[in-house]
Amino acid sequence: AQQVPDILSPEFAADPYPAYRVMREEAPLIWHEPTQSYIISRYEDLERVFKDRNGEFTTDNYNWQIEPVHGKTILQLSGREHSVRRALVAPAFRGADLQEKFLPVIERNSRELLDTFRHTGSADLVADYATRFPVNVIAEMLGLDKADHERFHGWYTSVIAFLGNLAGDPEVAAAGERTRVEFAEYMIPVIQERRKNPGEDLLSTLCSAEVDGVRMSDEDIKAFCSLLLAAGGETTDKAIASIFANLLLHPEQLAAVREDRGLIPRAFAETLRYTPPVHMIMRQSATEVTVSGGTIPAGATVTCLIGAANRDADRFRDPDRFDIFRDDLTTTTAFSAAADHLAFALGRHFCVGALLAKAEVETGVGQLLDAMPGIRLADGYDPVEQGVFTRGPQSLPVVFTPVAD
Ligand code: HEM
């Protein structure tokens, strides 16, 4: 059997896809000593773990993996407690709230960023656009003071460093915990103020939401907002960078999308399959379970490699090919049942912000194509993906024909 490169090794970080193939084909269940977890990589195994029809898996692992930086969030909840929390927060991310309140915020924030470089003829789509756009949108959706957006951005960076710290660097861990304290010191008074003077923003919606007589505490709302930094910021940031990298590297598909904007949802779905922003998520086994012929004991952490499962040849034809025209992928993102790539997971924790992410990415792509005619990668530049837990191009220098007003 081939040696499987360690998921913490530099060669894996440089290009995890060959290792994913070896895992899927030869070692679909691996015990990984450094992260003290069982690694799984096949589509059918991840689908089973996420859907969890037999109550075999929990998200208790998040009690130590994300609790130090976020506190207790929806991701750690299960059963009825989770369903109620989900019913409290989900309406804000779909339907009328999304269309009427937040779509204009998305469109304006994207345009404002584009206006900073559209006259210049060159930009780095990661630094100048992707890393700023989703987090600006969340800050404004929450109704935070514009003057505080830069601090919000700083917390965002620290939270992401904490979550990506698979190797357990103590300084990164300590910085993450400091962020939790600072974020709470900032957020709790804002929440209390918003309870007294509600507005049209997401924070006010979360403060007044009530399901079966249950409301969220200040601490619950603060933890949810903290989760949004990573869950809604970094993920969408990576999705935007990756959709552009994929299209720029496949100029004929970029030309097709430019010609027919109706293809943007296909490009988004295929990007989520081919280069998912979140490459791995964890679960905990509630009982002893058999996966791909091997045994996982009760109470073990299970690392689920989304990046590997999305390229499983048993599920997707010619999986290593980026092809927005493939017919084995649906493009609707609204409900977990309709999503067949695993980028948003499946089942009870299926991404609550999937429609918001779709609106942001699709708006962003449309506006960028309008603002940047003739867009192409800067001469000699080959995009380099970075990250193991979340992953996307490190930078994306492009040139285009400047557009005057
Ligand atoms: C859950 C991915 C955008 C909010 C998740 C999960 C994944 C994911 C994989 C499941 C985590 C797990 O089960 O352990 C993504 C990707 C995005 C994205 C790839 C962008 C392309 C967003 C946005 C928001 C958001 C824009 C909100 C602003 C959440 C929340 C959860 C979640 C709150 C937890 C849901 C629950 O526990 O019930 N996301 N996400 N996400 N996402 Fe997203």
C-alpha cells in the first residue's frame, strides 16, 4: 500500500489531492495520532456521518475545539435544543430578510470595494476584495458602527488563526482566548443597547426572536456573532477567491460565464465541490461504529475530509476536472437534501448561511465581471492554494481593462 502523507505535513498542505486519493482508495479509515482522531475520506462515509440517521455521532468535539474562542454556539447543540436555536436564527438568512434587507447591503459592499481599484487596471482579488467583502457584509448586517468594522476585521483574523491551529501552537491558542474576552466586552453592551432600541438589523432580529417561548440570552447571541466571523466570513472569502481562481485557470469557462450570467450558480456549485472552502470538519462518535470496514470506538473524534469526499470517483464523474457543465451536480443550495457536494455539510448542522453565501458570491462574480473587462491572471502568476482546515488561493493578482465611470 502507498504511504499516506500526514495531514499536518508541508507536502499535504501544498497539495492534499494526491493524498486524498490514496486515502479514499487504500486507507478510508485512518487513526491519526497527532490530532488524536480517526480520518475518513469517502463520500458515502461522510454522507452517513453528516446525515446521522441512527444517532451515532455528536458535535461534542466542538466543546473543546471552538468553545475557547466562541463560547457555546449552535454548532455544539444537539436534539431539541439545536432545533429551537436553528428555528430562532435561520429565518434571518433566507426569504424576505435576505432579499429585502440584506441583498442591497451585499450589492453596495461589493461595489464599494470594487470602486477602490476598478480604475487602476490591476488588483489582488484576495487581499483587495475577498478577505474584506463577506466580513464587511456581516458587520453591516449586524448593524455595527462603521467605525468598529476594522476591529471586527481584527477579531475575524484572530478567530480564523485559532480554528486553523491544528498543530496546537500555544501562542495562537492564547490569542484566540483573548479575542473571546475582547469580543464579549465589545459585543454584550451592543446587544443590551439593541434590546432597548431595536432597529432593522440582524442583531435586533436575533434579540427579539422567539420560538416556543424560548429566546436567546446575551451570551447566546454574542457566541452566534462570534461564530459568524468564521462560519460566514472566512468561508465565503475562500469561496470567492476560489471561484475566480477556477474560472481564471479555465478561460473558456470564464468566457462562457461572461457570456451567460445564468451560469454563475453552476460555477459556484462546481467551485464548492472542486475546491471547498472548508476541507474538514469534525464529529464525535456516540457509540462504537463501523466505517469502511474498520471500527471507531465510542467517544472518538472523527475528522471528515470534505475536500476528499467531493472528489470521490464513486460519486462524481472525472472528479479532478473543474467543469461547470457537469450534469452530476445540482446547483440549488437552499436545503441540505438538494446539495450533493458536501461543502455545506448535510443534515442538522447544514450551513445556515448557504443562501447568504450564494447571494454574496453570485453578486460578487457578476459585479467583478462587469467592472473588470478582459480580466486575466497577472503575467507569470500561478495561484497557490493555502490552508489545511480551510483552503483557498493565497493571492490572486489580476489585470483588466480599467473602467471609467
Ligand atoms: C455551518 C460551510 C457560509 C453560518 C456550516 C457547516 C459548513 C459550512 C461545512 C457545517 C459545520 C459542521 O457541521 O460541523 C460554509 C461555506 C460557506 C458558508 C463553505 C461559504 C461558501 C456561511 C455564511 C454564514 C454561515 C455566509 C452566515 C453568515 C453558518 C452557521 C453554521 C454553519 C451559523 C452552523 C449551523 C448549525 O450548527 O446548525 N457552514 N458556510 N455560513 N454555517 Fe456555514
